[in-house]
Amino acid sequence: MSTLRLACVVGARPNFMKMAPILRALEALEQFECVLIHTGQHYDRDLSDVFFEDLQMRRPDVHLEVGSGTHAQQTARVMERLEEVFLRLPEQGQPFDRVIVVGDVNSTMAAAITAAKLHIPVAHVEAGLRSFDRTMPEEINRIVTDAIADMLFVSEPAGVDNLLREGKPRDQIHLVGNVMIDTLFQLLPLAYDRDILPRLGLEAGQYGVVTIHRPSNVDHPEILGTLLEVLDDAARNMPFVFPIHPRTQKRIERFGLTDRLRPSNGRLSGIWSLPPLGYLDFLALTSQSRVIVTDSGGLQEEATALGIPCLTLRNTTERPITVDEGTSTLIGDDPGRLRVELDKVCSGTYKRGRCPELWDGHAAERIAQILMTS
Ligand code: UD1
């Protein structure tokens, strides 16, 4: 049986936990030779290196070091540098048989376009998700990537429906489950061993976790200011820990909102600001929290798998199963709704939710099997 040469491309924080189990499943099979390429979209240690360590993922074979920029700059830089790699590396061996991309960040779309133009087939993991809100940069990335990918690995049934509606052939679509949840179940025991709760003076079930980083929530002073105000009010009765994404930190400083946050100091209320956390420390915090308040896509899924209430600061979600079956509720930007749902959490009347089918820790193995027989 001949070896298949795969280029596995990652770029930003949420890509790493999705690619880690795929790489492991592929490399367990002799049929694949994988080249791991990091675009460098995320480059801070806190957003990149620490994840490779926590996820026990090998270092990238190639690093493109594209860094930050506008959407066009970042996308163009990935395309230019990746094209060179796709053209150069085959000289040292056989050409790439396929490129694997995950998620919906700029690096995902840029890598898919670059590969498709060189006639290298593209597999997209986490395909088919749609928020139907084209003001989200990720929605554009998802639509473009799926349009040019020929293998579509989907995490929830709505994704299959979306792809069929967009005219993708049935035989290109594979409902395999959720690779990010593979990582979560694999590393949960290690997360429970972390000492971050005692270090912060927190007790399991007695605090909330907040994350906010979407441009729609953090790029406008009034919106971000109101959000922090409402969260501060919600944090009267229990502390909320807030690991802050660099993008959000910069906006908080620029808008003069730093006085809304305080470092953790053992108080039993308020928003406690923290630097961005690695995978294990963050999972230790979320898995033992009472409630999660977030605008992240992935965290809605992780909260659902963990059975933790998740109040989602968005009007739409591309992951409807987290609302229909899981623990997430869309709060939009309505402070009143946030208060009502938080009260339900505190009084024990918040909905329960269940872990969706195929979110069982084996999605990456299913992907590897399908790639092997395709
Ligand atoms: C990106 C993804 C988003 C994902 C998020 C997870 C896109 C369009 N967005 O958003 O889908 O949910 O990652 O974190 O791909 N910065 C640093 N250090 C870094 C990287 C970024 O300080 O290592 C700062 C820079 O000021 C940069 C800003 O964060 O301009 C935004 O980074 P970028 O990668 O463009 O988007 P994210 O907001 O991180």
C-alpha cells in the first residue's frame, strides 16, 4: 500500500486542539506521512507554544511566521508563504496528496485556497457550520473553505444539511463527530490534576468563567463597556474569572475600561482578570465552574460536553446543537436576559442538556479511517 503524504495546517489557538487528535490518529497508521505546518497567525507563547506542550503535540515541521495584520494581509501572507512550501517540499519527496485544514480561522481559508489552486485536494474538518451572519469573519472563512474542499468532515447534523443545501455532493460529506471533544475527554484527567483552583483561591462550583474576544463584542467601546458592567453586576454573588485574549486586553486599555477589572485577590465577587491560559489550566477552570459566559464558538461545545451551563454572548450560533441538545443559551447583547439566565443557574433551574451523539472521543479515528479508504 503506498504512503499518502498529508500537509496538516494549523494557525491559531482553536486549531491546535482540533489537529492534535487527528495527527495522533493519522500517525498511528503506517499509511500516512504527515507534515505539520504552523502559519504563525498566533505567535505569543500563551496562544501557541503552551498549547503544543499541553496537548503533547509535536513541534511543527514548518513555521510560516505570518503574524498579525488585517484580514487581507494575514490571508495573503499565509497564501504566499504556503504556496512556496507546497511547491518546494515535493522536491524533497513526493508531492502532497492532500491538505487537511481545521476550523474557521483566516489560516484555514488561506491554506484551502492555496492548495486548491495547486490542485491539491483539501479535507476540511469542522465543515458545514453556518451562523448565517456574514459580518463574522469566520463565516466567510467557512463558506469559502467548504466551497473548495472535496472532503468535508462534519461535527453535527446541521452541518450536513447546510452543505447539502449549498450543493455539495453527499459522498463528500462525512458526519464524524467533534475532534475538539476528543481532546477534551483525553486531557480532562490531567486538567483535574492542575493546581489552578487552589492557587486562585477558588472552590469547585463556586465561580463563573468569562471569555470575550469577538470583534463584534470588543471593538466598540459602548458594547464592551456595557458587557463589563453587566458582568460586574452578575459577579456580585460569585467571582467570575476572565482570562483575557490580547485583542480584548488592547481594547480594554484603549477604551479606558481597566478599572472594571481587578486581579484575583481572594475576594468573593467581581471580575478577576487573568492572562490567557494554556489548555489544561483553562479546562481545569471551565470543567469545575458553575457557569460559563462566552462569545467563543468552541467553548459552547466544550461546555456542552462538560454539562456546564453556557450563556453565549451572541445573537446567532453556527453550532445549533449546543443550544438544542446542549447547555448553551443565546443571550445576544441583552443584559436583562443574561441576568435572568444567571438567576436560573444560581437557583438550579437552568436547563440540563446532553452530550451529542458522536461526541465520544473517537472522531479523529473515524476521520483517519475514512482518509485511509478514500
Ligand atoms: C482568531 C480567529 C478567531 C478565533 C480566535 C481564537 C480569525 C479571523 N479569527 O481571532 O476565529 O476565535 O483567533 O483566539 O482567524 N494577537 C496577539 N498575539 C498573538 C496573536 C494575536 O497579541 O499571538 C493580537 C494582535 O493584536 C492581533 C489580534 O490579537 O492583531 C487579533 O489576532 P487575530 O489572529 O487576527 O484574530 P483573533 O482575534 O485572535
